[in-house]
Amino acid sequence: MTDETRLGPVVGDARIEVLDILRGIAILFIYYMNIGFQASPVTHLFGDFRLIGWTAADRATWIAVQTLLEGTQRCMLEFLFAAGFMVLTRKAMAPDGPVAVADLHYRRNLWLLGFGLLNIFLVLWVGDILTIYSLAALFLFPFRKLGPKLLLGLGCGFALFTAIAGAIEYKERVELVAKVEAAQAVKESGKAVSADQKKALDDWQKRLDRYRMTDKTKKALAEEQKAHAGGWSAYASYYWGQWHTFFIGKGFLFLTVIEAFFAMLIGVALWKWGIIQGQRSARFYAVATLLAYAFGITARYVGALEITSFAPYPKSIWITQEFARLAMGFGHVTLINLIVKGAAGRAILSPFKAAGRTAFSLYFLQQLIGLHILFAPYGLNLWDKFGWANQFWIATGVIVLCLIVANLWVRWFANGPLEWAWRSLSYVKWQPFLRRKEFA
């Protein structure tokens, strides 16, 4: 291999600092969403989540997280994964670009898939994103040379699909509400309801039951409580079963891979426009942030209020959900780029560079702390003891701890331990572990 096509990790001054900051913030703040699946019964999360805690502080916290954070850190990481992909494949943009680049791309993502499976079946984190991103990235390579406008259009395809599906569901729910109201009026008049009206009432009742403890949900909760009262074997078996039920049985794996892939296409477009890596003006970032947040915050706040009605009425968030998630993720990217344009902003966000450089390892550390120390039956056994507000502050403590660990780690080491293993396996060559002058 010639010097021109020699492949190696990006190190030292060649790293783009704003990407490290973005990655660090995204990987740490994602724990605000993940903690709920570690600290609370899944039965409540997918049912009446007020049972987790619904004080005024809990309600405000839930709405704030749903509006500002839910899904957005995942979106940022999808954009950043695409940016990393473009950094990796920059030597394969010409038609005769080196085959070694494609070889490296597929090899590193297959190894990432392996780490993701370890995260699921050994660490027991059923919400693992590494598996999803590695599978999505396997389809990304042929799209690297497309223009940014086309990439953006393609990338919005999944959001458009969900909007259309949401609009259809909205229309059907409006019709169901009308039928239910008509049926209830007939019942109140003392007349017999028709077969169609009875079907509508039964359908409505099933939807209302989501917010009630039925025999089915009581049984599921009992199984979950049993798993959290035993040892590692019962605990692990429960989580393995949950991953299989949701990601395989209900098709979540396919849907999340599709979501990630389309967001990555947008991430490639953002890279080609110089947006994600800080090449645009402060004015551009300010305007982009305002526009993105104007739509994203409005749509998601309205959606959060709709959900907290705890009634099966039609909801606008079914239509706007994915577009709003992308808008908020984009807004976070542009806001952070705007902040680091100034010296004070760079100084404030500088600690997140270390988190970005050790993001892979920190992601595992978060799960180890949550799943095996804080909320495990063989750990502190704090599962099902905190509401939304207290979970937020516990997550903040974990985030601060991880940030401190990352900044201490990079003083002496060139990479996080899992970053080092992943790079060494991907490049089929031992990578530097201890910090050297060229990595400063």
C-alpha cells in the first residue's frame, strides 16, 4: 500500500474538535433516556408511565425530556456516525479509490456489531445502539459520492413515510372517536348499539386498557419483579427475553436500523455542506438553530401534552414525530457549533472532548453502572424506587462521573480501552494505548 492510500486512525491535531465535543455530549446525555429502562419496570414504561412517579416535578421532567432530549442524542450520534464514515472514506471518493478503504469500513462495522452483541447479551443492555448503527452502516458505503441535496432528500424518506403513516392513523382515530361518541349517545338513549358501534366501543376500551393494570400487565409486572429479586441468571434471562421480544418478535431491530440508516444519509449531507464539522458562519448556525428549534420544540411539546392526556384521542405527534426528532438533533448540532465559535464557549464545552474520544467506552460504563451497580438485585437494588425527576438527577450524577473519568483517562491514554480494542481489530494492528506526545 502506498503512502497516499495508507490507512490509520485520525489522531492528534488531525481530529476535528467539534466532532469530539458533539460525540461526547450525545453519548453522555443519551443516559437521560436510557436510565428509565434500567431504573423502572418496562411494564410501566410501555403502559401507564405515571406509575413510575407523577408528582409535579416528575411531570415537568418527563415533558422536558420528551421535548428536548428523547431521540435527539440518538439522532446526533447517527449524524456523527456518518461524519466519521466520511472521514474514513475520504480516500475512496474517486472511482478508482483504494479497495482497502471499503475493506476497512466493513471490517470495523462487523467488529462493532460484535461489540454490540456483547453489550446486549453480556452487559444486558437491551437498548444497545451499536448493533443498530453497525448494521445500518453496512449499507452506507455506496452512497458516499452522492450530492448533499440528493442525500438530504433520500434521508428524509423515513420521516416522510412515518408522517404519511401517522396521518393515516390520525384519520382512522378521528373516525373511531366519532363512532364511539355516536355509540355512547345511542347507549345513553336506551337503544341497542349496532354491531359496528359495538366493535368501535370494544376497540376504544382496549386502547383505554393501556393505561390500566389489566390481568395481562399484572402478570408481566410480576415476572419483571421476580427477575429483579433474584440473582444474575434470572436477571439476565429476563433482559435477553425482552430484547428478543421487542427487537426480533416485534420487528424493532428492522425499524431502528432503517431509522438510523436514513438519518446517516442526512449526516453525510451535513458533512458535505460543512455544517456538522463547524465550517459555516456563526450567523448560519444561529439561524439554523432558531429554525430547527422553532419547529422541533413546538411539535414535540405539543406531542408531550397530547400523550399526557392519557386518552386514546388522535395525536399530531404521530405525523410530526420523526421530522421533529431530526429537527431537534440538527438544532443541537448547530447550537453546539455556534457555541464553540467563541472562545468562552469552547472553554465551557472543552471537557466534552475527552468524552467524545472515549465515547465507546463510556457507553459501556454507563450500562455497567446502571444495570449492575445501581439497579441490579445484586447491586444497590434501587430498581423501581425513583420517579422521573429523581431519575433525572441520578442520571446527571452518572454523566458527571463519566465526564470526570474520561478527562482523567485521556491524560495518560491515547484511546479508551474499547476504542483501542476496536481500532486494533479493525486495522489488524496494535494501536497505541498509552498517550504519546503526538496524541496530545
